[in-house]
Amino acid sequence: MIDTAELPVVDVHCHPFLNAGALTPEQFVDLASFPGGGVSYMAQAGLPVDEALIREIQTIRRNVVYMRYLVRQMARFLGCAPGLEEVVAARNRAVTDDYKDYVRRLFAACHLTALVADFGYPQPPLSMPAFQQDMPVPVVPIYRIEPLIVDLLKAELGWDEFRRRYDEAIAHALERDGYRGLKSIIAYRTGLDISPLSRTPDQGMQALDAIRRGTGGGAVKKLRDHLLCRALELCIEYNVPMQIHTGVGDYEINMPDCRPALLMELLRFPAFRACTVILVHAGYPYCAEAGYIAGMLPRVYCDVSEGIPFAGGGARRIYAEVLEMAPISKIVYGSDGLALPEIHYVSVLLGKQALAAALQELVDGDLLSPQEAHEAARLILADTARQLYGVSTN
Ligand SMILES: [Zn+2]
């Protein structure tokens, strides 16, 4: 059996979090769950937020396979009975006793050695130094472009000034503030069907003008598409990777518009081929599409976050699908962990187990030698991400 347990891990996509302190079992389940579909979304949908609704959502969340897995794995780590109440009581003691040491022990137990963190979520952003201080491993910060776009739209700027401030904010993030790459969640906003011809500055000017005058359907999409193209150009200029969210996400995602296949025309356009792009979430559940694009385009990679850990038993299949067409050197591990360090921890456990199973299947079929499978595991769990983000940990 391919053994991944002791291999070092770099998490190529996760989010910062601060010490949440002692939690009730309900709060723990809320924070550890896949985001979206919770009480606030139900309230937006017009459902009365009463005790009955809260109980209903809690039951739904506790019945997700991923949550059952998380509770059992945490019970093993904490040395307590495998029940939610017992796990939360034990983790509360550890967190209250010494939070930093608790995180250190979690990460050491699964050999998690570095985090590439998208500071665009949660909003308002958490303090980068505060998060870095809590973490026992290096943190590589990533800059999300959408909050910047929202801020610039609020200011009543003409196009030249809008565009100048957009470029300047990204330059400051990369040159001065320590960010080591960009990220876009345009899939959540106006979708991934983006024409590469959107790169012309005239499109940005026209779209902003239409937005200001309140005319022209689709102007916001045209503006966002243009600004994504500009971000790709800036990534090439600064030689940093661009992370693009693909596949499903929280409650608001427009599922048909988040398929990675929609990005193919943009990413193969001559002006953007030089950009290193990571298809975040490997387009889950359209993972084979993301793997195909990573196989076709020399600088495109895919990360398996979100599906791992939140799709639970789907983890092995996610690896198996991307391994169909993506080179082993173009797949990177990620968790989309947020809110609690326990998510980052169980995601590594599940990710390692699933990767071992997927690679073993290839060895059993004589598609890879055991040696090649071991090399693939090292690349996927840490080495490729280290190279992409210049992380030099062991
Ligand atoms: Zn994320």
C-alpha cells in the first residue's frame, strides 16, 4: 500500500482564522461545516429563524458524512469518546489551555508544513500578522481581487482613475504588503464564461460608463471580465500564480456558470498562456474537466480543495478523476479550510488517505510503478506547491 501518512503537506488553498475560543457543540458544527445553507441563508429565503429551524439545520449538518468523519478523527486525536459533545469539550479544554500549542500539535500530527491563505475571506479581512502569529508554519498570503472591485465601484471614479487605482492596489499588495499571488471568485459573481477579448481597456471604460449611467444589461459582467484579464496580465508581469475559483461553492454559486470548461478559451488565448493559473477546487464536481485543462495548457494546475474534505467519501474519486488527464506535476493539495484549525487537520488526514487509495489503484492496474506513485504523492502533497509559491519548508 502506498504510504502517505508521514509525507509533508502544503495546503495551497485555505483561509485565515483566529482563535474562536470555547464553543458549544452547535457553534462547533456551524463553524466546521461547509459554508452556506445555514441560518442566515434560510433567513434570507424568508424562513422564520426560530428554534425549530436552527435544530433542523443542525441535524442536517450533523448528518453529512464529512461531519461524522471529522468528529471521529478529532476523538482519536484528543483521546476521547467519539461523540460530538465529548470532542467539543476536549477541544475546548485544549484551546483554552494553550491555543497556539493546540494548533501546533494538530499540524505536527498530520505534517502540515505551510498554508497558502486567501485573505479575501472572511470579510472584513482578518489581520495578517495576527493569523501568522498563531500559526506554527509559514503562511503565504493571497490577494483576492473582488473586494477591491467593490471598493472601487463605491468610489465615484472615472475610468482612467479606476483603472489606475486597480493596478496600484494590486502592485502594493504584491510589492509592499507581502501577498504572493492573486485570487478571483468571479465564478460566484458573473461566471467563468469570459471572452479573452475582454482584455481591451475600451471594454472596461464602456462597462464602467454603462454602470454609472444605469444602462446596458451585462455591464457589470463586462467590467469584471475585463478586470480578471487585467489581473492575469499583472500576474504574468509579477511572475506570481493566479488562483481562479472553479466549481461549486456556497449557497450563491450559479452552478452552470462555474464549470472549468468555460475557462478554456480564456486560458489558451496567446496573451494569457504565460500566466500560471491554479483552478481552485479542481472545478468540483467537474474534476475531470479541470484535469483535462491542466493536461492541455502548460501553466495550468488544479487543486483538490473543498471537495476534500467536504465531499467526504468523494475524496478518492476526486484524485482519480484529476489523475486521468492532469500530469502528476500539475495537481496540488488544498483544503479550503476556514474558521477552525480542526478542518485543516482532518482535511489532511482525508486527503492523504484518499490520495494513497487513488495511487494504489493505479499501481494495481500497472499504470504507475510503486516508485512513481510515491513520487506523485510527494509532488501533489507538497513539492509542486512549494515550487509554485517559493515555500522552502521541509
Ligand atoms: Zn476558499
